[in-house]
Amino acid sequence: MDMSKKERLIKRYSAKPFNMPNMPKGPGGPGRRGRQMGKGGKPKDTIAVIKRLFGYIANDKLKIVASFLCVIVTAISTLAGSYMLRPIINNYIIPGDVKGLFMALMLMAVIYLAGVASSYIQSKIMIGISQRALCRIREDLFFKMQKLPVRFFDTNTNGEIMSRFTNDVDTIGEMLNSTIISLFSGVITIVGTFSLMIYTNWMLAIITIVMIPVFIRVATFLAGKNRKNFSEQQKALGAVNGYIEETVSGQKVVKVFNHEKRAEEEFDILNEELCKRQTKAQFFGSMMGPVMGNLSQINYSLTALIGGLMCIVRGFDVGGLAVFVNYSRQFSRPINELSMQVTNIFSALSGAERVFAIMDEKAESDIDDKPSIGEVFGKVELKNVSFGYNPDRMVLKNINLVAEKGKKVAFVGSTGAGKTTVTNLISRFYDIEEGEILFDGKDIKDYNKYSLRKNIAMVLQDTHLFTGTVMENIRYGRLEATDDEVIEAAKTASAHSFIMRLPDGYNTILE
């Protein structure tokens, strides 16, 4: 397979950003082709996304403050526990004061236990905050989806929409749960550690000052690489997911046309590209720890070497050296973690931006803000109707049709001629560009869509059954219908006898 085919496949099946122009499918209908590669990575408006995201946790301000206080207590206990090494070595170990050593170790244990307790409380608080926020985000996202027009679902695949509920929401949850706290904790640890290093021995602290730009430069470089490679990995993953979704949903078509071999070849192309991107992303992602660890060891070795010489030549105490060496190790760890968290934050903010993109989609109009249609006798008329899924390409031009009450009318035409389009327009899934659609001589645009659709019985080509009983699925069209009315409807549709042959009849569970 040549490179151009691989690029076409990846572009075709990669998730596109929302608010794209609606692309036609086939001769005229709506479709999901023509997707553009989403850039991913860094969100377009970081500040706006952050403000909007934190609106979901604004009601938990006191708990957030309490969580940050717990982080401060944890950081202080860690730093204080480490500083205890100095008096333990100088005052108890070297002089051989066993009793004093025991008391000092007990005090150190109490300090560390306080840090563990505050860390536990902080984790419990943030988990509660993040889960409540995610619950509200999912609710808002789902409620907005119920208000979106059919056009939105025609131009975005199920996989793309589902990924907003799963992958993107999960990355937001991870950021709210741990990333923010890790950033705050990292900053406190860096500032506190460096302050105590200067207090312990300002001359040795100069070594760390020299190493700081190196740490930051390397961490920034690797974080940038990680962000870029992660974005490319997500694009490739989206392409694979999109192809799998389409192939699974169209498996009968694949088999009817003996398309298995070609499907395997195309999947291999996308899968190999994903493997390549994942390998590169994992490689640079796994480099962060070892590289920063080695830099930390260099800093540790220089500190130990020069500190040892100062103990011999300048009378620097051994306890102070032990504390300083310990701090030098602690100092590099949060820098490493912060660089990693930056990548996670950009990933989460990008996910939040995609979630908010759905929430910002224009809701379907005229749902219930116009008069109800009232009694419908059955005459349907199309007058000079013109319509196109894409404004530059009309599917219907000056169509005139009349279906009288009690008459049966059949639309016959080739694929893409507009048969399904006409039924979509009658139900106002789409609004026409020109002309009128009349019910009993009244323009359907003068009535709310809810009452209009309530008077239309549509039998779709692709049926969908919800998880539940047969009775519940039939009742879906009118939730207040009684059991007797449901059974009568099934008899009218000639489905009663077949339903009664099911294991539990109307109470058979459909999964």
C-alpha cells in the first residue's frame, strides 16, 4: 500500500473537530465522510476552558481550600521529617545517646504520620470533588445531546461522540483528582526544599541553583515531545477506532461483497500507524524518569562530593550534609512530576475543550416554544420545496407533492434521489431552504416540533431496540400507554402472535 492511501485512510477515519461544515454522503444524503484531522494537543483558548471547567467545582470552595491545607501539611511534614536527620545524627547517633535517639525517632514518626493522615484526607476530599464534577459534566453533556438536531448526529460518528463521554471525561477527572494537587504540592515542595537547602548550607545550594536551568530545560524539551507524540498517538487511535466502528456496524455489507481481505489490509495500515505512533510516544514518555533521575544523581553526587570535602576542610557537620543530600534528591522529584503533569493538563484541557464543543453546539429550535399542531387529518403537501444538506449542493429542487388523507403514496428512486430526505423534512429533522411543507394546509414551521413529531409514525430502515422488555420498547412512542394499548398496537402491526412466542411474551428482556 502506498503512502497516499495510508494518509487518506488516517484522514478519513480520524476524529474531526465539531462545528465542521456538513459534508454530503453519496449523491445527496448526510454523512460522516470528509473528516479533518483534529490537531489535539494544546487547547485553543486555555484560559476560557480553565474558567469554565472550574465552574464545576466552584460550589466546593471550602473543601478545595481544606484539600490545599492538607497538601501544605503533607509537604511540611515531609520537609520537617527530613530535617530531623540533622539533630538525630549530630546530637544522638555520633554521641551514642540511645535514649535521645529513640525519642527523636518517635518524634520523626509522629511527623511523618501526620503527613500520611493529611495526604489521606486530601485524597478523599479531592476524589469526592472530582467525581461530583464529572457527574455534572456527564449530565450536562447528555442533556445537551438530547437537544441537538439530527444534523449533528448525521455528521459525527457514534465513536466520536462516545469518546467525549469516556476518554475525554476521564482525562478531565484525572486532572481534577490528582494533577492540580500534584502541581500545588510540587511547587510547595520545590520552594520549601530550596529554602531549607539555603538555610542548611548556602554554598552547597549554589550547586542546585546551577542545575535548576538544566532540569527545567530537559523537562520542558521532553514534555514538549511527549505532548506532540501524544497528540499524534490520539489521532492514530481515533482512526483505528473509527475504522473498527464502521467495519463492525457494516459487517454484513463487508461479507456480502467479499470485502474481508481489503478490510484486513486497510486495518493493517491504520494499526501499523497506531503502533508506530504509540511506540514513539511511549519511548519519549518513558525517557522522562530515567533522564531526570540521572540528572538528579549527578546533582546528588556533586553535592555529596563537595559536601564531604566541606566536612573535612571547613567543619561542616555530618548531620547537615545528610540533610542536604536528602533535600537534593527531593528537589528534583517534583520538577520531574511537574513536567509530566503539564502534559496531563494539556491533555485534559484538550478533552474539556472537545466536551464543551458539544455543549456549545446550537440546540434544535422550535421544540416546544411554538403552538401545538392540534388535530391532524392527514393531508401532507410539499410546495416548491428546495433543500440541500450542504448549502452549495441542493438535493431537492422545487419539489411539489401531495398526499391526500387516507391515501398511500410511494416514493421511488435511485439511491440518493432524496426519498429519506423527504421524510426527514416532513418530521423537521432538517428545515427547508425554500418552499413550504403543509399539514392540512398549515405550514409545519408554525408549530413546535414536539407536537408535530407526535403525530407522525415513522418506520426507520435501521431499527433500534433499547435494553428492556418488549413491552417497554413498544411503549417508547407513548410512555403513558397502558398495557392493553401496547398489546392492541402490536396486534395492529401484526406483531402480537410472534411476540407471544417469545420466552416471556411482552415481558421478554431484550439485550
